[in-house]
Amino acid sequence: MLLQDKRTGSLIEVAEIVDLVNPAKDKITGRVQSGEEEQDKEPIAKETLIFPSGESLPRCWVDADYREPDAPGA
């Protein structure tokens, strides 16, 4: 799966999809797609990633408390 770094615009190949969808993990292991040579895997913070279409990652992938209401009484 490819995502995009919202700071640089670089594409990131996600190495472990399980880490991406686990809200308890704040980083994924991925490869920056730049140049023709395959880059080494590195940890990448989820907060810097978006879909190539510009959409944010689903809240249930990044927030372990996604089921909790945002405000008291909501």
C-alpha cells in the first residue's frame, strides 16, 4: 500500500499493514519511494501520513480512543 508524506509529498510504501491499522502504534515501517533504487525500511510517524488523494487516515487507525466521544455529554 502506498501513502504520502504530507510534509514532503513523497510516496511511502507501507511494509506492515497490521501496524498501519493498529491504533496503538504511532509509527509504521515503510520505504520512501524516491529514485530508482529501493530504499531501506524506516520508522515513519502515522501523523505525517495521508492517502495520495489527500485524505487523512481514518481515526480508528491513529486514535486508540476513537470510540470515546470528543466532548463530555456528546
